Amino acid sequence: ADLNMVIPATVFASVGTAGQRCTTTRRLFIHEKLYDTALDRLKKAYAQIVTKLGDPLDDGVLYGPLHTKIGVGMYKATVAEAMVHGGKVEFGGKVVEEREGNYVLPTLVTGLAHDDEVVMRETFAPILYVMKIKNLDEAIKYNNEVKQGLSSSIFTQNLQSVFKWLGY
């Protein structure tokens, strides 16, 4: 995959609308050969996003608040649960206390199994679980194991992989 395409697209899909839409990217499967590089680039991109946190109606703002305090509570509970299950917060994982409103940091979590209960649940918050895979078959299997999967994407430079992903 071309990481120059993957990273901005993933950030937009996982952080846009502060993770509060049903098509928000919440699980990212990265081939083991690209995993470390992609994770490092994601952390750098997330750090840039939070410098433009604020009212989404203001010019230059890239990242806004959660809708409600209930959403903030769900975010905090989900991050805590991920940690209990062995997850590692690579970026974020915190409420932005120094700002009025329902602001949380967009969060990257590693170290969880693809079928961990917390990974399989939609939180409607900006939490992205990043997981290492060995091959396309593994990614397809993991992608298809959630009940509520509404959308998915593949980044590849191999057209045959696209058709396999689509089920053709």
C-alpha cells in the first residue's frame, strides 16, 4: 500500500466527526511489513490534528468535540477497558480538561486481539485499534467477523487483492 495515501485517508476516516458516525474507521489492519512505519506516521498525523482542535465552525479547525458528556464517558470507559484487556495507548486516550466542552484526544490503541470484545464494539468515539496482520486472507477474516460492519476499505497496489476483498 502507498502510505502517502493510507495515512491521510485513515486519519480522516477515523478522526473526522470526532469518530461519531457509523462509518468511522475503528479497526485498522496493517501488513506486518508496513506496521511499524505506518503506526509511527499515524502518531505524527494525530499529533498534527490535535493542534487544530476547537469549534468545527471556526476556520482552520480540523477536530471538534463529542456531542455529549455521555459520549465522553463512553470514550473514557472504552479506553480503560482496552487497557485492562492489554491494549496500549499509542496516542491520545485522554479527555481535554483544559478546554470547555466535550473534547477528547483522538486515540490510537495497539496490542489487542482482533476479536477482543472492546475491538468488536462501536463506541462512536475517535478510538482506532491498530492491528498487525500477516496477509490479505487474515485481514478479510478479521474484517468480516463483526456483526455491525457497515463499511470497509482496502489500500493496495494489487488489483487482484481489491477483487478478493470485494468477494469476486
